[in-house]
Amino acid sequence: MREVDMLTGNVAAAWAARIADVDYIPAYPITPQTEIIETLASWISQGLMKAKLVQLESEHSMLTAAGTASLSGARVFTATSSQGLLYGFEMLYNIAGWRAPLVLVNVSRAVAAPITLEPDHNDVLAARDSGFIQLHAEKCQEVLDLILIAYRVAEDHRVMLPVIVNMDGFYLSFTREPVYIPSKTDVEEFLPPYNPPHPFRAGRPVVKGAAVLGGHIYAYFKHNIHESLLRAGDVFKEAAAGFREVTGRFHSPVEGFLLDDAEYVLVVTNSFTSIARKAVVRLREKGVPAGLVKLVMLRPFPSSDIMEKLRGRKAVAVFDQNISPGLGGVIYNEVAAALYHVKNRPETLLSAIGGVGGKYTTVEEFEHVFHMLMHPEKTQPGKPVFLFRADELAHVQTALRLAGYTGEET
Amino acid sequence: MTAFTRISHSPIMERGYIFNPHIVVVMDETLLADAQARPLEDLPRGGVALINSARGPIFSEDQAGHVFMRINFTDPALRIIGKPIVSVSAAAAAAKLCGLRKQHVEEAVREELSELGVRDELLEKNLMLMSETYDNTPRYSIKVDEERVGAVELVDPASGRVVYSDVFAAGNAVHRATGNWRVFRPVVDYGKCTGCKVCFIYCPDSAISLDAENKPVIDYEHCKGCLICVVECPIRAISSVREVEIFA
């Protein structure tokens, strides 16, 4: 294998698991994640990887197996998407509560119904309160890098929490990009074998996941998860510095793009960041002081980095590729909370919801959001803007007509 | 377009669908008439529609100024590989249009197919097919109109009422001309046919009905050409013929 290759996001994830030298991979197929498991299975069958891969009968069993194997001292990798993540949902809280530092790749796909295969972040953001660290990738390279960094952070004895690394289905999972694959030697230096603090050993029994009736004991442990998760933010920065030494590539919880003198700033996550960047570049060419903030880390929520990057800006928009029905964009509300305590906070904070169900968001739509920031008097404060184009609405109306919808059915 | 490649010397700041392709490869020409697929919808004036076709001139132009380039992928694939598998041909033709060298296409085919675990003999056949299609594809310099940058018109999708994602016009599969998927057409020799109904029973798509004498009538608009009937017919009264028709 050459040092750089054209890899899909899925194969980049598989490569990360391979060079992280994981021991155990419980699996269950679901589009658009399946290629990760197929790739790993193929490598294992060819003797290129030493890990054990087991296909379970559901994502619930898969996550149970993942968490328990991790507690035994194994380095565990697993992956799922959408309905699969939700089907195993209760185990996410258990895995975090057990302090099992595994890495789960979620390949984002909108949640049914109506059923689709294309991405939005309602699946992964549903897991935001589970106690998992969450890292979201813009590019296939980031998928690989963030998984390696994820193991280092998760297994750090100051953290001991699982990580979800998120990539967008199709836009990353099935898109090939040049990806640098670090050598195994480099990674061994950065990511030494997992050293479990309290592994199961013969003759030294440990009870994991004990019951804690009485409320206050539960509250104590829950607070400890919260405290450790917050600490994971700094541990990530340390790990990212170490990763840079090894690979030359830098990752931070919050990344700025053309931000220095920016007055109008868009906050984005995941793969649509690439399209939003182009909008920023085009606006800069016209002399508009536009800039971009990408959130890589969603949990712990990087409030202080966000405060620092957004303070003093004229107007800020948050692009949410998700919708919390009855509220609006999830990340908008979290950013708003972070900015509340900033003295010179932006006067305008606009919520833009787009890309739901993989709805393509064009560079013109991102430019439109910037134009709204430049003319806030034309927006309604607090009301999210749902990015939807006239041609798309016309297409929906055609589809409804073909489906025999007359509007009288209600 | 749902499968695509972007090639550029500078960093590509785009993702997802391609709205203004310079080349569209149409591996199944029946898609040209498909109201759902609309493969040429976003092809700009001057863009090349590279069509897998067994008929018609190599070059022509449609009213929208699209350049049609017809190359026969299927028949060489049938001759060399024995199956209508045309991905390598499509890649070779498109690569040549992009100005990529044959040697690099060969390397790519070798690498891709080896990763899939294709055995050596089949790999060599694919390389032969690649080479033949590459040579058969004329060199052509593409000149397209500039990228359309339209103002975006955003709308509020609110409808003010409950909308259900239900299909009321159910039973509509009959409108889909799945016969277009066919590469080979089963043809009944009514002189031989005894009316034993075996083909009628085995047809997985219920595309065979029986006439008054219990002889099979094939619904070519929906027969996908699986050829199970050809195999099952106990007296070999059904033959297969290469299909080049289009059912719009």
C-alpha cells in the first residue's frame, strides 16, 4: 500500500481500525456503513489483520458485545448508521457508564420515517447525551485521523469514555479522496497498546455495571461522566498535538477558516463544510468579510473555543443538518447558550436548517445565508430559516401528484 | 448524477452531486427515455453524452447542443468476457475523453479488480476489453458553456396542513418499463411449443401469460431478460436474441 491512496470514507475508517491494531470488531450490516465491515472482514480473512470479527444478530447485541469486550481489556472497534444506532441506543448509555473506551463509527443517515439512505445528523445527535465523546469529520482524511486520535483520548486514564466518530453517508462514506495512511510504526508511537485500568483477570473478579439504588450514588457517577467528558476536551488537544508530531496534520475541536477579520461567520459541521468553504471564498472575492467555523468536536461541547472564535463578530449563522421538531436546529441552541455569557456577542444569531435527509445544499444557498446575515432586518429573530429551494418544492409537488395526492385526503 | 468523479489540478471545494458535468456516461441507453433518470438533465451545451449503444452514428447532436458519442460497450464485453459487464469499457472511454493515458487506465483497472479479488484470467479479459474500448473511442476536445450560476430562490415549504408520505396511486409498477433492463430477449418458437406452461410457472416477474391455447405470451415491456424460461423450457423452444430495442 502506498502512503497516499484514493479511499472512501468507509475504507479510511477501516484503515484506521487496522493501524490502531484493534482486537475485536462486533458487526451488523446497515447502509451506508457496511463497506467498513466488509473491508475489515476481507483483511482479516487474508491474514492482514489479527482482529476477531463477529457478526451479531442486531445492533443491540453488537453494542453489548462491543462494550463488554472493551471491559475485558480488548481494543474494540464497531460501526453503524441511523436506525442501527437507535436500535442499540440504550447500550450507548451503558457503554459510557461502564467506562468502556471503544470507538464507534457512525455513518450518518437520516432516521425513518419517511425512510431514506441519505445523511443528516438526527441519528448521531440523538446520542449526544449518552456520555460518548463525539467527533465529526469533514473529509475522508479526517475520518482516519479522528479515529486514531479517538482511541488515544478514549483510553486515556483521565477520560475512560467511548467515542463516536461521525462521517456523512454517501458524501464521505462512498466518496473517494486522497488519504494519507500513516505507517504502523508511527502509530505505535502515538497510540501504544491499550492499558486497561481494571481488566478482568483470572483470580481477580470485578463487578462491572453494579446497581446503585438511592439516587445520590447514581448522581455521583453521572457527574463523574460529565466531569471526565469535559476533561476529554483538553486531552483531545494534547492528543492532537502528539498526532501532529507524527503525521504533520493538525486537528482541533473547533476550526476556523478565513476567520481573522471576518464579520459574518457561519458555523458548520461535517461534510457540507466543504461547500460552505466555497461560499466563503466566493464572498471574499467580492470583498465580503465572510468566515467559517467548523465544529469537529460536538461532545464535550467546545463552548470556550466557540466563545473565543465568535466574540465580537457582527453576525453569526449556525447551519444545522438536523431538526429537532418543535424547536429547530440542535447545534444552534447549543451555540446560543455558549454565547449568552460573552459580553460582546454577535448582535445577530441566525439559525439555518439545511441538508436534512441529505437534501443537497448548494453553494448559492450558503451564500444566501451570508446575505441574510448582512441584512438581518429581513429575518425574524429566533425563527430558524429552513433552506429549501423553489425547484425542490416543485419536485415534491410532482412526486405528491404521482403518488395520487390531491390534498383532500386529510 | 449519483455516481461521479471530479478531476482537477486544484483543490476541489465541492461535494456530493454534480450538477454541471462535462461528460455523462450512459451505460444503458434506455435510460435516455426514462422520466425518472433524466441522465442528460444537467449536461451543459457542448457536454458529451457517452452512450453505450449498438446502433446509430458515432457522433450526433441533440437540440440542447449535447454531443452524443455512441460506443458499443456491450457487444465487445459479451465477446471478450461473456457477460454484459461494461464498467471497464465505460471507464476506458470516459478516461480517454478526459485525456488520461491508456497506461494509467490499465494500472487503475488492474488495481481495482485485484482489490476485488477477481481471478487473473478475468482480469486479463477486462484489460483486453479496456484496451479495445479505449482504442475505439475517438479523441474529442470538449467545449462546454460556462457553469451556470443562478440566483437561488428559497421558499417556505410550509403547507399549512398535514401531508402524509403515502402513495394513494398504488399498483403503479406496471408503468415502469422494466423490459428496458434486458440485454437478451427470450423468443418463443410457437412451432415447437407444446403449451406445457413450464415457462409460465417459472417466470419470476409474471411477465409470461397464457393465450387461449395455453401458449406463452411474453410481456416484453416488463420481461427483464433473466432467461430462466430459456433454461427451463424442456424442449428448448425458447431462444435468446441480443436486445437493442427501447421501450419508452
